Amino acid sequence: MGIDTFPLKNVKTIVLHRTDSGDAKSAISGMVNGGKGVHFVIEKDGSIQRIMDWDKGASHVGGTAPKYRFEFSYLKDFDTTGNNFTSTESMGIEVVGKYDPETGLFETPSPEQLKAVSQLVEALKIKFKLGDEAVVIHGLMSPKKFTEGLGLGYDQDKSRLTEKFIDKLNGHAKNFKDGNYKDAKAAKEIMKL
């Protein structure tokens, strides 16, 4: 199948993802077979693999993003034409790590991964003239798993979220206390932000 690419517009964000796979090879294979992709994959040893050219983009934010975008003040000016509105304006970075459905958390990134994430993100911020606010975690931008991207050194401050979204997170945390929320620990992690 291959990764479906399109021209990358003016880059406004860097989106941090987690792979839910044990290594970069599996993650890349999944992207190729699924037609989706990111620009970089960071292996557990901290090695960085570039997957796409600078001028190309691929679907990595997901079709759910428009549903959530108004809950983040810094996302309101994104192009909303089509499902991949943020994919056309962002660089994607996947960090290898398995997801634990019991806890709702991803595997703790290695020190080498954290160093590589920091170096790569800082280099991309310089290249595209971006500030700290441009670095977002996928779990808060297009939630399929709320914790996707947490713990990589760029966790969002709650001051960047709208009251509506914070209310949702508080609801998840309450459900956890009541024993009803499957990804309860994930909600608790988010509430620490």
C-alpha cells in the first residue's frame, strides 16, 4: 500500500505520538500498511529514523481532530478543510513504546529516547521558527488514547486547555474514583498536568 503523502503546508505544530509497538521496524511497517505516517520514529536506543522528506506530509493526527480542535485555543486557526487539517501543517514524531490497556499508559520512554525527542524537537522548532506552544501531544489533540505522548518532556500545561476540555478530564477522573473508567489511570495522569 505505502504511505499516502501530500504537500506539507506551513508547519505550525510538532505532534508527539507513541507507537504501541516494540520497535521502529514494526511501527514503520504498520504505517506503510495503513497508509499513514509520520516524519520521524525514535527507537528505544534513541536512534532517529526519518521516514518522509521535509516537504511531504501524511495523515498522523487523525480524522477525530476537528471534533476536539476548539477545545484548544492554540488550534483554532488551523486549516479545517478535510480530515487531516493538522496533518497538513505539522511534523509527526513517533516514539517507540508499548501501550498497556490495564493501566491506560504507554511504556516509560528510555533516557536515550527522551534525549533524542528533546534534540529533535528543539531542532525542528529552530528550523520552522516555532515556540514551545507548537509542541503538542497526540493524546490531547486527537484523543484515541489520552496518554499518547505524555511523559516525553512536552506535557501540556492545563492553562493551555479550555474549561470545556478540563471539565471532560475531570469527568474521567471522577469516573475513575467511581471505578467506572477503563482508562482511569490515564485520566489521573492527565489531571496532573
